[in-house]
Amino acid sequence: MRFNIFPFISLSVLVISMLAAESPKSVAVTNKPPEVKITTPLEKTGFQWNSLVTYSIDVADPEDGKSEFGEITANEAFLWIAYLPDAAQTQRYLDVVAKVDTAPAQKMTASNCFTCHAASAKLIGPSFDLIARRYEHTPDAVESLAKKVVSGASGTWGAVPMPPHPDLTIEQAKEMVAWILKNNLDPNRSFVVGLEGALRSKEKPQQDSSDWTCVLTATYTDHGAKDAPETTLQGAHSVVLKHNK
């Protein structure tokens, strides 16, 4: 007696095909870091104390687009400023700044923090360095300030009230406040937000010399690969300015 095995083969192929169609495929998601470049000022440009320094930053990211075409949100680019009394400290500083956690500052761009506040200049609200100095020795500052950020406050820094931020949780606000209090106490460190603009260099230090340098570091954190926002990557570029005594 002969048996036709082909119906069974056909059925097996059909079942395997159906299972393959139903099984989700594991696709590796890749994201390339953004290219960031400070176009102004150039490396080794001279600077003076208490003077304006104009800057511009170019960003190009495979997913987010290019700043030259207006595809990059300006307030998502940061320029970190450091004044070093000895040029020999430059490389050590660059190694450190590359490891600094800027995630809380990036999260602040999603809120309206930088509409009212700057690192060392008064806008609508007080500067971050003034806030850090006022609450430097206040034990519960992070908790109390975070509640004010979420609920809103008035009268602390003048007549202009701070609006509430109901989109933030207390934990998110605490993370931002802790970052502000920790990173805005050093008079030789500051930052500005935006792809272009002007910053004023610090006041002349008591111990002035030609060895001072100003290190500008531009950073931009992309939005991750398509359908995978957790794959964010940061690009950075630094230039070193020399003090003209």
C-alpha cells in the first residue's frame, strides 16, 4: 500500500509559515550620534574680561535634521562655559565635562524653565546661581523648591509670580532643582541655551594672568532612533579661548 506524504508536507510548511508570520521579529535599533560644531568663535580666539563673546553652533543629526534648515529646536542646544586659571588644566577639564550628567538640564528644556531663568543673568526670574547661593545651606531646599516648582509660588524673588508646572511630578522637579543647586555655585562655570547668541565673560578675577583660558563646550542630545526614544545620544564639541591680558 502506498501513502501519499505530500499533503503532510504541505500542511507542515503551512503551519511553519503561519508561526513565522505570527512571531515578532527582533530588529536591532540603531542611532547615530549628532554632529555638533561651534562655528563661532574659532579655536584659540582671544577674549577679554567682562566682554561680549558671540557664539554660533551647528547641529546635524540623521534623525532630527540640521540646524541650518531650522530642523533643530534652538533651546535644546547648550553651551557650557568654563574659566580655567591655568591652560594646563584644559585637558583634565575636557575629560571631566564629557562625563557630566546633563540629562536634568535637557529635561528642563521640555518645560519653560529657560524662558524665565538663565544660569548667571536675570531674566523674568532669578538666575540659577543666585538660587544656588541662597539655598546652599538649606537642608530641605530640594524638597521645598520642588513643591514650589510644581505648585507655583510668589513673593520669594519679587512681585512676579512663578507659574505652576502641573505637567511635572515632584520627583522630576526634585531632580531638576538638585541639578540647579549643585551645578551653579562655581563662579568659573556657567552655561547658555541656544544655537546662537552672545554671552558676557566673567568679571576680572583678583588673580589675573595670561594663563587663563575659557573653554566653550556645545552639546546636543538627539531624540533617539525612530520608534525608540530611549536610544538618545549626545554630541559635543569644544573650543579653547585664550585670555588677552
